[in-house]
Amino acid sequence: MLYCLMDGHARTSTELSVVADVSPSTASVHLSRLKRAHLVRVLAQGKHHFYSLEGPDVASALEGLSVLAGDSRNKFVPSTPSRLRAARTCYDHMAGTAGVSLHDRFKALGWLSGGSNGSDNSYDITSGGTKAFEALGIDIKAARTLRRRFACACLDWSERRPHIGGALGAALLRVALKRKWVIQDLDSRALGVTSLGRREMLTRFGLQV
């Protein structure tokens, strides 16, 4: 049920019971425990209760657990469905091959400072990065005021390398959706990169997705 909520959408306990293949009463018991553990939040609208992840930190933990659940002793061979591996949401930011490629390209362009080595996986942006992201329509000052990390390396479940999380990652996904660079599936975490998105990423970032 938690992984179902990784696409950032809220769902009812009945919908989540179908996902988990359990009875609605069993799902309600589990959701109550998840709420007490601060893993989900609930919004009541009329007679319906909608559940969503408590926040981006929960999503990052789930993504990390997906990596740990794999067999790290063997050479990594991705088994993720191709559509999810190509591009998907990780709560409110972009993951998959597209998300990792954007992360790597922004690092190569010198737009991100800091790194993902050691215990601190936080990023900041350079003056060049600030100009580039603002040119995309991202309000950097507003992103810095949010009660969450500004930018961080989020270990990607399918690629086993980082994509960009935090407020900056969320802002990038909003831009990509608004400009129709990517289109989100209604019933999964998959993102479809449009032909316009491929052209824009090549023109703006020199990146082939």
C-alpha cells in the first residue's frame, strides 16, 4: 500500500485494499497503524477518507528499501518493468533512467554543488545553476523557504544511482509536467517522455533521453 502511494496520489482504504489484495477491514487496520507510525496521512472529504504518504522523507526511505531488498552480492541487473525504469515518479520528483540522466547532466554542467558521498547527500546549486533553473521558471527563493530539504541525492531503485530529490526535484517535475515534457499515467507511477520533451532536453541540457 505504501508503494502504491509513491506516485503522490491519495487513495481510499478501499482502493488500497484492492492493491494489497486484502479485505477492506484488514486494510483499515493496517492504515491505522501506518498513520500512528507517521508513515501516512489521511484527509477526510465527506464520507471518504483519502490516504497519502506523510511526506517526501517517507518516499525516500521506501526508495532506499527497494534498493536494499535486492541482492547486492551479485552483479546488478535491472528487472524493473521497462516503462517504470525509463521514467517514473518518486513521490513528487522524477526517477528512473530519465531522472538519473538529468541528475548526471546537471552535475556535468556544474549546476549542482556538493555531492552524494559520505553521510551528507545534500546538494546546493551554483550561480550558473541558479540562472538555468530560474530560466525554466523555477522560483529558487521560494523553494529554499519550504520546510523540506532544498535538494538531495535520492538513490534510485531501478538504476542504483541517484536522482534529484527535495524541493528542487519536485519543482523540476512540475515544470516537466506543465510544459508537457512528460505525461503521467493515471494508474501507475510511470511517466511518458514526449517527443517535445526529448527535443527540449536535448536543446536545453544537451541530453538525449
